[in-house]
Amino acid sequence: MTEVTTDVSTRRRRRGLIAVIASITIVGIMISAVAPLLSLNLERRDVGSAWNGLLAAMPPLAALIFGIFMPMIIRRIGGASAIYLGAGASAIALLLFPVFQQLPAWFVLRFAMGVGITIVWIVSEAWVNALAPEKNRGAVMGIYVTVLCMGLASGPLVLGFMGSGGALPFIATAIILVIALLPIPLASGSGAPSFHDRQVIPLASAFRQAPVIMIAALLNGAIWTTQLALLPVYGVRVGLPEGMALLLLTALILGMSVLQLPIGRLLDKWSGRSVLFLCGTVQCLGAVALPFVVHDTVLVWLSLMIWGGFLAGLYTTEMTMIGRSFATKELPGASTVFTMAFNFGALSGPAVAGIAMQIWDPHGMLVVIGAAGAGVAAMSISLTHAKQSAW
């Protein structure tokens, strides 16, 4: 009888994982379609690039400003209701973009979307960690990040099919977001916690309990967004045709998608600190190697796939370490701090790298990325008193 019960519990857990991963992947498609959709619309209206950049900064800014309220919201209304609230607010904001064409209104709507999607993101990642079995948590996180990267890579393709003009793409992306809600009843009915627990871990305590993970998340966010934003610019400045410079991103994203399961399996055999050290070291070495291989088509693709794979591997590793470091009831608070740290890096990284490129054109960007990678590697070996079960 015990074996039958265990089998049922395992099936429910697996069903919940599939549901929540499918949901956040669809959300990823929407997120990566909305960013260029808004940018292209502003470009068509001759709005300056500075305003365009500020609009793109609204989601991470929203995560930073409202992050402190997220655990309280999730505790009060529960995980599933929080996802419905966040996704519903974001879908409404999407439908209002074509209605209110004034630039200030778009800033408000983009900020509101950022708040809504942050709630969805925090609950989804907390659920994945809560449902992942400890013995193969790394592999589960590898699958999660793999399909998430595939979803993020698909958004621009979906937008290319729809076009960016008129109200249709805004309606379509809102529908995509609503579709992402369909698997949520399966996830919430699979044994996933509701997160109604009154003893919510304070955000400061979550940071103190796992400072290496949170600082690594900040550096990861800085590297991630810097590469996505400035890698094509770097390619053009070193003399590549624009089309080839854009293909650098394709190689990076392809590596993100294909290397996560091997890294996840590595996490199930090695300590999280060891894999974190490996991922940080690869980021540093990749920044050093890029100027020497950028004009060799084969070598640059191979280098960027490895670079991108271990960049996303940082995220896979950090998520796995969070699951090992926090109790289930603490996951919303821990995921909130993790998300806020990542978004702080995402907000500041490209700005710092852009200034560095002005100081040393074009290699200053690589100095920033290399230093961030070296910082992750150094932190992974410096915290000698970390709990071995978690690290």
C-alpha cells in the first residue's frame, strides 16, 4: 500500500512540475515578444532611443520597488491566486497599450506589467523548487531553464509572424498570457504548497541565509542582460556585418538551451559551490577568449555556445542551491530576494558595460563580464562556513 501511495504522489508531483514549467515557458514567449514589440512601436513613432531604453527598464525597476510586498501578497491569497492576479493584471495592461498611445501611459502600463509578471515568476520558481525531488533537483532545474530559454527564444519569432503594427500583436500576446494560466489548476492540485504559511521569512534573513546565491544572482543578471543587449553591438564594432553580429546572439541562446540538462545532472553529482565556480570561471574565460575568436565563424560559434550554456548554467545552479538552502515555506521569500537581486543586476549591468565600452571601445564590455564571472568564482570558494548540505 505504501508503494502505491508513493507512486501516486510521484505522478502528482511530476504532473505538477510539467504544468508549472509549461506555464512559465509560455509566459517566457510573451515576455520576449513584448520587449521588441514595444521598442519597434516607439521607433516607428520616432521616440528617442533613450526613452526606449527607459521603458525597457520598467520591469526590473518594478521588481525592485514592489519586491518587498511579494511574499506578503502570496501568503495572503495563496500561490495559484497570486499567479492569476499577476497574469490578469499583465494581460489587461497589454490590452491597454493600443488604447493609450501617450508615452507616460506606456511607462505606467509597462511598470504594472513588471509587477504582475514578477508575481508570476516568483510563485512559479518557488513551485518548481517545492515540487522537485531532492535526488535529481539539478536535472529538474536543468529542464526548467532549458524550456524557459526555448520560450524566450521563441518570442521574437512569434512577433515576426504577427508583425508589430496595430492592436493585433498586443491582443495576441495577451491571449498567450491567458493560455499560460491553463496548466495552473494541474500544478496547484498536484501537491504544490499554497504558501499560506504565516511565518514568512524576512527578506533580509533570506539574504543572510544564502548571501553567495543572492550576490551571484545579481552578477548573473548583469552578465545576462549585458550579453543580450550589447553582444551584437560588440560584433559590429569589431568589424562584423550586422547580420553576422546578430547571429552571435543565436549561438549564445542555442548554448543556453542545449547545455542545461548536462549542467543539471552535474549538480546532482557535484556540490552547488563547485558548479557555481565552474560557471563563473567559464564566464571569465569566455570574455578573455572572445576577441581572439570573433572573426573565426566556427570558433566563435563554439565559444559562444559554451559561454551561453554556462551563463544559463549560473541560473540553473542558483535555483538548485535555493531549493537546497530553504524550507518549502521559505521559498517565496527566498525567490523574491533572488528575483530582486537578478533584476538589480539586469538594470545596472548594461549601463556599467556601456560606460566601459566608451572607456575602452569595444572591449570594455568584456572587462565587466569577465570581472563579474571572476567574482562569482571567487565567492563560490570563499564562504568556508557554508552548510555542506546546501552547498
